[in-house]
Amino acid sequence: MSVLDHAVVATDSPEVARVCRDFGAPVEMTAPDHPSGTDRVAEVADRPAYRDFDVIANVQGDEPLLNEAHVQAAIDLVREEGWQVGTCATPVLTEAARKDPSVVKVARAASGRALYFSRAPIPYKRDEKPIEDELGREPFLRHVGIYAYSRSALADWVALAPSRLEELELLEQLRPLEAGLRIGVAIVGAADPGVDTPADALRMERSLSELRAPTPA
């Protein structure tokens, strides 16, 4: 990605490392017992080769079609606007997605600060379900799994023990949020869904196959 000064694959899997090295990607092997992807990123970011980077981006493996502009938006929240952590969200477009627990939703303040992330349909419209027009805009937002951190915020995040809310929802971003770290959320355009279920993996395989398919003459 051109928005990154340097990119490296952080993994504890020899198989993933082998595949990445076969196509020329730099790889850093990590401990196998990290409770979250952020903990894995922090291990690598603390190595001497990476200590001069003030902003660290976590592009997660379950978001293979992440838009480069979304990565830039998350980085800009930290580098240009001073948030401790930056991430992105895009409108929830369907009622099925709003109710799907594998689709993570986020509610944010008028300032752009994250208020809560959940697998539940937040915000909940009490008297009736949102109409289609409402689902295409804020406050009904789907979280896009990209994080940017200042170096100090990354260190603060991983120094925290896994939190109650994190363990309930199985969402790592609730750990720093519960502890009071300021997470900025940029609203971005359409984003391809990530890979959260076996059905998502099959869909992604088809999408990647289509991207690799030769263009007819």
C-alpha cells in the first residue's frame, strides 16, 4: 500500500509465513499466545527495526479487500487530528447486516469519538426497525477492521488486561475503550465485508479468484 512507509506481515503461523515469503512479503514471527491482533502488532512494533515509526497501522488479515483510502483515513485521525487510536466505519446497508452478530457495529459521538462497539444492533431504534434510507447513513454504522495507533497508545493498549466487555463481546477494541483511550472513527464509503464466518471465507475465495482472472481479449 502506498499510504504505508513500510509493511510487514506479523504471524505465529509457519504456513502463513511460508506463503508470504514465497511472494516476497517481509514476515516477522511472533509469540503464539497473543490475546488479540493488537498485542501481536505491538510485539513487532517494539523491535529495534520498527521503533522509529510514530504511527503504527494494523491491517488485519480478515480484511483482505480493505480500501487503501480507508487505511489513510485511520492514519490521518492519529497523525493529523491527534486521536490516540483511529479506525473507520461505513453505513450499515441492510437490516440483515444490522442484526448479524458477525457484523460489528459502532456508535460514535458528534466529535467522531467511538462510544461503543457491539455485535448487537446498535443504536437500537425502540419503536420500529430503521427504514432502508436510515440504514444508509449515520448513526447506523458498521465497523471496518483497520486500526492506527500512536506509539504510546499502542503501548498503553497492550499493557491493559483483557476487559470484561472485551471478553463478553469478543471485540478487542473494547479493552482500550473501557479504559478510557480516545478512539476516533472516520466514516468512509462502501467497504467490502471482512471474513468472520466460513461462509465469508467461501465468498472471499470467489472474489479473489475473480480479481486474479485474466481479462478476456
